[in-house]
Amino acid sequence: MKTVKMRNIAAVVGFLLVLTTEASVGDSSLSELCTETKECLLYTPVCQTEEYEVRKVSSTKWVTTEETSRIMEMATYTAFRRLFKYITGANENGANIEMTSPVIIKSKTNKGWFESCTYTMSFLLPSEHQLNPPKPTDSQVSITEMPGMNIYVKSYGGWMMSYRARDKESELMESLESVGAMYNKDFSYAVGYDSPMKMFNRHNEVWFAAEGTPVCPATPA
């Protein structure tokens, strides 16, 4: 009797874990940001100013690789191809995995022009692979977990070129510094939602991980 009860509890806990995990990766129709993929990173809006917004995201699993280069575009080209091979069969199950949005690129802040830098690119794993993703067959690719957190977000359109990503990073840092916001200043995320085939109405973002209580001063009337 006790064994059956423990199994029932474990089943309930497992079910709740599935709900919690899948709630952070869901149907793209629930987000206006994702227009080309079936699933998207979902979030809870926290607050917003004229310069940025704050979102709360849940813990999620990603497939990740690193590439070092003096130019972001060169690093991301190589990294993208490596991750694309993973979702098109270069994994222990030989599984084809749906592409999701967004693609994120983590790098250190305040990079000098043509300074060698390690860029960490990640694809969000779809909900069906969040709990037990297939292992990569490439040693340069790994499964990583991003913890749940609040993020400061600045959005912009057009193409995510290195100079634009750098400018938007600086603009967001200036905005956060001006209001005394606490955030991780060591690294930022360059975030893209669109494929190269989409020519218009593109959406990109820069993220910083918030520390402590997020700050969103009210706009004066």
C-alpha cells in the first residue's frame, strides 16, 4: 500500500514538473515575437519603461556551442551550422528536432573592436525534448540549462549585425545605470527571432540578467 502511494506521489510530482517545464516553451501563437516557428520561449511581463522592459522567464534547456572569433558574424555562422546539425540528426537518437525561437548568443560586455571573444550560441529545445533531450554526437555541442530569472530587455528591428548589437547593449546599460538597476554586467545576450529568409519586420533584442528586484521607474505624467 505504501509503495503504491509513493508511486502515485512520484507520478504527480513528475506531471507537475512537465507542466512547469512546458509552460516556459509553448505555442508561438501565444507570443507576437515568434512568427516562423511552432514553439517559442514564453515569459511573464514584469514591468516596462520607454527604454526597456523586464520579463520573467522559467528554467529551460537549450542546445549550446561555443566559438571564438574577432568578428561575431564569423563565430555565429560556424556555431549556427554546428547546432543545426544537432537538430537535423546529429544526436544519439538521430532525431529531427523542430527549430524554435529565439536563438541567443551570450558574450562578454564591453568588447573592443576586433577583440577575440568567445560567443556562446544556443537553440531553445522544444517542449517535447525539454525533460530528456537526446545527447549530441558532436563533442563541441552540449545540453545546457538556463535558470529561471528576470531579464532586462531592449528590442530593435532590422538585422542583428555586430555593430548594432554592440550599440544596443551600450544603450541598455546606460538606461539601467541611470536608474540604479542591479544586473549582471559581465555578459549580455544578443537575441534573434527571425530566419535569414525574413526580410521585413525583423525583431531582435539584447538581454541582461537582473539581480535583485527589477527596476522600472514610472514615466512622469
